[in-house]
Amino acid sequence: MVAGLRLEFVALVGSAVVIGGAVATAVAPAVGPISVPPSQYWDGSDGPWATFALQLGTPSQNVRLLCSTSGSSIWPVLPQGCAAGDPNDCPTRRGFTFKSNASLTWTEVGLFELPLVAERPLGYTGNGDFGFDNVTVGWQGYGGPTLEHQVVAGIATKNFSWMGMLGLTSHGTNFTDFNDPQPSLLTSLKSKGLVSSSSWGYTAGAPYGPKGVYGSLTFGGYDATRFTPNNMTFLFGADISWDLLVGIQDITSTGNSSSSSSIDLLPSGIMALIDSTIPHIWLPVEACQRFEQTFGLVWDQKTDLYLVDDALHSKLVAQAANITFKLGIGTSGGQTVDVVLPYKSFDLQVTLPNVNNSVRYYPLRRASNESQYALGRTFLQEA
């Protein structure tokens, strides 16, 4: 397990989000939760991220997907997602492709815009070929449940993610109106009595460390081994597209020396969305400038990223700074919990299709307004 505080999000429909706490219930669950096995791969074009295994269609086709804490459907990559000019191993790199025309149980719905409501302010857009098909949890031999008539949206775009996505929420998918929402994977598991609650627990995992720690995904419960208990409870935001809101009250940096003073990196508290659909941490420009001054980061306008060359990387490794995020219900006051990220959490590499050659980068992004404040997968490596 990676050193530092781990947070577990337990998303309770119509109630609250508990980070690292205990969930009390008056009735013992009739069935246990379902653990979705990690694929045992580190995937992605913007960092090594833990993906999870599903089987789609009939006969079944394997796919590896990232988790989307704001999504509700399943978005595998289509064969069209690997075009001329892409590496020969593109299908493998993108988590395997789903051939809907090869599935006997595929029902076509049509081409629709992906519901990237929370991510649209960040410039994330794309279309999906929506339909219904069978979905089995885990690889062959795992023994996971199979659900029929699940919403599947094949994607070819590389605009928002190199990998496909597995939506975790219980929100329904609407195609033409709001009168006939199609259930999510989690809702289907609950309605069929395969799990006892519409809750989920997720941690992104982290590849650094002696052995690395794969992510954890649980439907109908949470993995109690993956968090440190505390007394914080975060209420859902009023907008279901922005429900996992937390207050970032402070961000500080401390070096590897006991005499090193703490450096304040956040001018004032902000509210931010926790969203595993995105890889980066989006903060106000003023906060990013403090990161630049503290660590020598240089913004690259061509890639819109903080690229890290070998000299800067060596400096950051030697500095071994820990970045502490102090979270609360609001932007100031009340109970708080600290999440500490070592430099290794920020030591990522970006590859095709973002750049021609693999290069290190620091996954911090400049937000132009409060609609862009977000904590992505980088944050969830330690939370």
C-alpha cells in the first residue's frame, strides 16, 4: 500500500459522500458487494493508470477501462479509434477495441454526443455510437455477473481520453428525452439483487513504490483495506453532474528536510470537483504560478502542459516535496482532512497522441474560472 493517507469515496445515492469513514446501516445486507478486478495493466497516454476488466457482447470481447466517477455508461474504444498513422499496437494500447458488429446481442441506438457535462468546461467533447449489449464483470474465469441490455457507447475520439471509460454512478442515460432513462451498470446490479445498495468505492491505485498498488473498484460497498478512517463526511453537490464537490482550503509544500518550512501554494480556498474522468489537477492561475515559482515549472504553450526535462526532474526528485491538500466541506473552517501527495504522484509521462515522443510532465493545469477547478486521477492515486 502506498504510504500516506488513503481516502475511500462511498457514494450513497441521495445521501452523502463519506471519505475514510464508516457507513452505518440498520439492516444487514442480503448480499455482499462485488469487486471489479483490476486488469493488471497500467494504461494511458497521460500517465500509467490502473484499468479494470470487463467483457462486452456475445461472444464476449475483453476491454480494459478507466473509471469515471461522473459517468454512468460504458465507453469502449471502437476499431475506428485506431487509424492510419497510429502505432501497430494501438488496439492493445487503447485497452482493446470493441467490435459491435461482431456481437450477436448488440442493439444499435445511434450516434449521440457523450454526456461530458462536468468535463465540457475543460474542453472535453466527443461522440459515441450508443447501443445495448451484454456486459460481464471481470476477465473470463473470474466468475463475475453478466448483465443484459446495458448502455454501451463505442468511442473513436482521442480528444478527452486515450482509454475507454467505465461509469460508476447510478444516474440513468437519456437518449432523446428525460422520460425513459436507461439504467447504469450499478443500478442494474442493484435492481437484480446482485448488490445490496447503490453505492460504490473506488481508488485509482499508484504504480510507484516497490511493488505498486493497483486500483480498487467495488459496487455495492467499499474496500475497507483502502482507507484510513476519519470523521469527514462530504454532502453531495446539488447538481448531479457536479456532485463530488469538496472544499480545498489549503495546499502546502514541504521538502525532505525537517527544517524546511511549509510553502503555501493556494491563495484562497476553492470548491473543486473530484472527477476520475480527467487525469490532471486544475487550479486557479494564481495557484499554478506559485507552483511555478516553488518548483521551477515552465508552461509549454504548444502542449498546454508543464513539461519536465531531465534537469528539472533531477531537481524535483532531490527536493522530494510532499504536497498536502487540506479538504473541508467548505472553503474555510470546520473539520478538515489532509491528503498528502509525494512528488512521485506528479512524476508522469505523456505520450501519443498528445506528443510524438514520450516526455515527462507535471499534471497541473491552469483553470480560467471556477467551473474548471477539479481534482483528477493524479489526486486519486493517494486518495
